[in-house]
Amino acid sequence: MNASGKYAFVCMFIVMGVANCGAQEKKIKRSDLPVPVEKTVAQESRGATIRGFSEEKQKTGIYYEVEMTVNGHERDVLIDQTGAIAEVEDEVAVGALPPAVRDGLLAKAGKGKIAKVESITKHEKLVAYEADVATAGKKSEVQVGPDGRTLDHEE
């Protein structure tokens, strides 16, 4: 294979890899939701503005996410195929955070600026807070536990 052929071969794999990366989550319409998921969405979205839906394939199964705005704050709800809520991410104002959580996120952000904070609740238990951080034009995320301490693993 000549240099040009090798280049095309490598590019093909890069393109295929990028295409497969997006296969884990895809945007869908409300009409694509299974009936049990739709029932949960109807309950959870009362008084909210729905921004969109997606289907996520994870190791543990297929999940559906509804992205909403409630009282001016973002709220994302991840629902399993049976309609059970697996995870909720609620936007939280930095000023409304418990002091230990705020201090923990600020410490992890370092010189970065916190843009948005969300609480993460799994199976009705608050497990973490996550902040979007901007540092010198780069974006990243940091997490702390409900007590403001470093987590053993990311949620």
C-alpha cells in the first residue's frame, strides 16, 4: 500500500471511530419513548419546559433522558426502560450550595471559573455535585461528594 493509500485507510478508521462514539447517545422525539418512560416524563415535566430527549445505550441497558427547564433552572432526568428514574441532575446556584460543597468545588476548580453547578441524585439519593469549569479557555468538570469532599470515583 502506498503512502496515499495508508493515509486513506487511517482516515477511514478515524471517521468510523468518530461515528461510533456518537452511537451511545442519540436525540429522539417524544413519540419515540416507550410507554412506561412517557408516563414518567409526563409526571416529571409538569410545569417544565422540555428542551429535548435522547436515548442512551449504557453497559447496564438503554436509558432515556429528558432535558427540561424548571423555574429557570436546568433539570435532566435519566429514566430506564421500565419508567424508573435512575438519575437526576438539577442545576444549583453557587450561592445556594452548602458551604462545604462550595468550598470543595472552588478548591477543585483552582484558578478556573465555575460556570454551572448541578446536584447529581441517583435512585433518590444525593451522590455528588458537579461543576463546569472554564480555565484559560478550556472547559472541564469537577465533582465533590454531598459533604464537599473528593469522591472515590466520578458519578
